[in-house]
Amino acid sequence: MILGRVIGDITSTINHPFYDGKKILLVERTDPAGAALPDCLIAIDTVGAGPGERVLVLDEGNGARQVVVSKDAPIRSVIVGIIDAVERN
């Protein structure tokens, strides 16, 4: 799992049919405190996330395909949660 923040959305009018009707978001990676890390990734939203929200991202193709219930989907990353808080012990 990766911690991230939604920083934008992606519109693609010509794409694989799997992406039809799906929200594709640009997510910057963050550390547990919420500070931005240098990497970004593209993820399919499954939870209704939006710009500025901290999110949990599953960044592993097979797991992502299981979340979207498609064994052939051309997908690597999927947003699986919106973070309310992060507490370190």
C-alpha cells in the first residue's frame, strides 16, 4: 500500500475499453506525515476520492485487477481508501 494525495485527474478520450466510465486520478506519493515525495502515479478511483484528499493506493497489478474484478484489465494502481488520519506509535 502507498500513502498519497490526489493532485489531479486525467481525461482520456481514446483508451482501452476497460477505462470507459472510470475516474483516473493523478496521485503524488506522501510520507506518513503527509509531506509530498518526488514520485507520482496514476490510479483508478474505486472509492470516490477527489482532489486534495489523502488516499491509500494499491500499486500492484494483480491485486488491482482483483479490486476491479477484471482479470485482464490493463491496470497497475487503484485507490482503495480515503485516509482520515495516520497515527504513528
